[in-house]
Amino acid sequence: MKGDAAPSLKILPLRRTSAINHFLSSTPVSVFIYCLIVSCILYSSFRGAQSMGYNWQWYQIPKYIYSYTDEGFQFGELMLGLWTTITLSFTAFFLALIIGFWVALLRLSGLFIGTKIAICFLEFVRNVPLLVLVYLFYYVLGPVFKYDRYTASILCLAVYHSALISEILRAGINAVVQGQWEAAKSIGMSKMQTYIYIILPQSVRFLLPPMTGEVVHMVKSSAIVSVIAVAELTTLGQNIISDTYMAFEIWFTIAIIYMIVIMILSIGASQVEKRYTVTN
Amino acid sequence: MSIESPIIKFQNVDKFYGEFQALKDISIEVQPSERMVICGPSGSGKSTLIRCINGLENHNYGQIIVNGIELFEGSKELIRLRQEIGMVFQQFNLFPHLTVLENLTIGPIKVRKISKVQAEIVARKYLDRVHIPEQAEKYPSELSGGQQQRVAIARSLCMESKILLFDEPTSALDPEMINEVLDVMVELADTGMTMVCVTHEMGFARKVADTMVFMDEGRIIEVAPPDKFFSKPDSVRCREFLDQILEH
Ligand SMILES: Nc1ncnc2c1ncn2[C@@H]1O[C@H](COP(=O)(O)OP(=O)(O)O)[C@@H](O)[C@H]1O
Ligand SMILES: [Mg+2]
């Protein structure tokens, strides 16, 4: 009897939550809730600003994005900052891929020392806050190896993300079946040739979704190098605010710029993803 | 029988997986152009033995000499030696992201450093040999199991190996496809290639084998020419095994 009662008790609450979920995830309800939340946020921030006696100056913003004068079209400060953010992020990402690949190989090498070195590196990077890494690369390693703040920020972001990327690579490499290794070995391929011609091309479809996530993550975390005054989007925003006191407008604008860039990246990523799942 | 030196030689070879001993004191020789068929119950160490020949597994004790080169873990010569040894797997192990033609040419191009044009000529020759010249541009997933296994055989042939190893090449195939693969293997046997083949296809074994080997629990129990092996094997276990699989 007890055995009969227990399962039916379990099933009931499950059904109830799924009914609520079903209601909440229906399109009209979702849209309504979404609009409600967004308007609450907008309303409270404008009310807050008003009660502070905030002086809105939205008309000032366009000139920080672009200007059109007698000398012709020119990008504004924020766009220059965005360009730095993008070049910084992609350079760091490329470097992170290379470091991450070698760390993953070390980890998978099966050599005792190799594995231990890789694990030490991963644990170090994973357990130190990104902000501390930035300071370490700029104030400590910078003077020792004589590089500037821009290099420091690239190195720091690359090292931080290489740890995450190496784990993604490792999972992708392990997802390829063992028989592929054996087949490649049996036609005389070296380990490196096997990775390049056999394993990595098959890993791509496992790697692509988390990798594009990493690109987005990189663009966002690049904002942190504003603490060492690299002239990227966030830093330039801060500079403009300290000159003009337009904190609300600038921060909103910057948030929207990041959002647009990341949405474009995500759309591109899902396109690439689709293509790869079709050919395989 | 032959005065030539053996192309494969095992001497008192032991192989452990952790505590478990998969090969026990294996000594055996294969002469150039010899065709050897190995059979035995599942788990008797047949795969382990054949995988030791091209260093996919490393042995723990004893000596293995293949094509004049002694094998040991981490040997630098292993990669060169593997070019001389083709291997065909139960699960085909074709490269799914490459077309049939690319599957056949990637080894010659990347490992043997042959030009692409030359490699494709050779590849088409061997696709002809395994009777699927028209499938060159397809991907492995578009082929039947029997066709895939024939591509795998052609891939080994493209490396112009001296030795071909087969590990139960027909066990993963639907019954109606087994013969198309065995036919290709019989034709290969006629070319004078050295072959070591793990299989339970006794019709095939009778047709091509120079030597039959029976393994059980990591040991070689019986080595004999086919006539003797099938008519009056020395060991009882071998007799029982043959009775069992020939019943079907
Ligand atoms: N990688 C491995 N790790 C541990 N044990 C293994 C491994 N490969 C094979 N074995 C064991 O070794 C024995 C022989 O295996 P195998 O050579 O595959 O036999 P067969 O091919 O004759 O069926 C089996 O008992 C199997 O469980
Ligand atoms: Mg086996």
C-alpha cells in the first residue's frame, strides 16, 4: 500500500508545476511579463533621475558616435572605443585559442608532468579573479617584461580565456570516438597529424557552440581592462562622463552598443553552426 | 617450412591490462606472404594479439619483431613501421568528414608525401580492386556496411603496405554483405600479401589460410595447417570450439 501511495504523491506536484510552466511560457503571457518588467525598469530609472533633478541631455550623445562636419563623416569617441574593444577582444581570443590548444594537448598527453603542469595552470587561472589577473599582468609583469598597457590587457584576457577554451577543446577532442585515433595511427599518422586532419575537423561541430559563447564572453570581459585605462569602449565612456557628467545617457548608450555587437556575433554564430550541422 | 626470416615474430610475449593478463607467453612467427587466420572464443585475446603487431597496444614482456624492427613503447620507428602495416577494423573506422577518395588519399598525401594527383590515381586503382569505383565522391555515411568495409580495405592498400591485419572484418556486417567483403579478401590473398586475419568465417579460412591459429584465455592453443586444423586438431578445446561454430 505504501509503495502504491508514494509514486502518485510524486506525480501530482510535477504535473502542477508543468501546468504553471506551460501557462508562463505561452507567447502572449511571456510578452506581457517582458513588457511589464522592461517598463518598470525604465519608469523607475527615469523617476529616480527626475527626483535627483537629473538634467537629461540625450541630444549630446550622437556626436560621441559619429559627426558630420565640413571635413566630412567622422566616427565619434565611442565608436573608436568600440573598435579598440573589438580588436582587443579578437586578438586576445586568437591568442587564447593557441594557448588553450597547447594546454589541452598537455592535459591529454598522458605524460605525468604534462598533465600536472596543465592542471596547475588551469587551477591558478580559474581561482584568481580576473581583476587581480589584470593588475598582475600590468603592475607586476608589465615592468618586468617591459610591455605597455595594451599588451598587458591582451595577455591577461588571453590567459584567462585560454583556461576556459582549453576545457572546451578537451571536451570536443574527447567527443571523437577512439576508433578514429586507431585508424589514423594505423595509416602511420603522427599525433599532431591526427589532431589536425582527423580529430579537430570532427570536433568542430562539438566545439562551435561553446566557442562562440566564449567570443561573446570575451567581448564582455574585455571591459575590465578599463581599470588600467586601455582606451576601449568602457574607458572612453568613463572619460566622457567625467568631462560631462552625463552618466545615465552614456552608460545606457554603452550598454546598447555592447548589446548590438553581441547580438550580431550571436546571429553570425548560429549561422555557422547551422552550416556545420548540415554537412555532417 | 621456409628459410626466409619471419616478417612477424613474437617471442614469449605477455600483455597486461592492469592486473588482468590478456596475452600469456605468446610465441609465433609469420613468414612473408603467409596468410594466417586466428580464431577463438570472445575475450581470448585475438584483438590484443593483432593490435600488438602494429603497436596499437604495447606488450609488457617478451619480444616482438616486425619487418626487422623490434617494437617497444614510445619507439620512434613505430610511425614508419605502421606505414608498412595496413589494418582493417571490425567497425570500419572510416573518417566520416572526408569523402571516400579523401579517406584513401589522406595517408599517402600527408604521411608518404605523395602528390595529390599521384595519390588519386593509386586510390582509384584500389577502389576498382574492391569493386566500388563509382563511390569515390561519396561520404562514408552514404555507403552500406559492406561498401564501407571495402573502402577501409582499399584505404589500407593505398599505403602500399607489406602486411595487412584484419580484426573480425565481417562481424559488424549484415549477413548479405559478408560475402562481398570476403570475396575481396580472397582476391587479396591471391596477390601474395602477408595477411593476419582474426575471423570466424571458416569457409574463408579454409580457402585462403596457410596457417590456422586457435587462442583461448590469452594463450595460443593450436597452430596447424588448415587440413589438420579442421580434421584432427590436437587440443580438445579447439575441437569443441570448431564443433560449436561449424554447427551454425
Ligand atoms: N583496453 C582494455 N582494458 C582492459 N581490458 C581489456 C582491454 N582490451 C581488452 N581487454 C580484455 O582483454 C581480454 C582480451 O580481449 P580481446 O583481445 O579484445 O579479445 P578478443 O578479441 O579475442 O575477443 C578480454 O578479457 C578483455 O576484456
Ligand atoms: Mg576482438
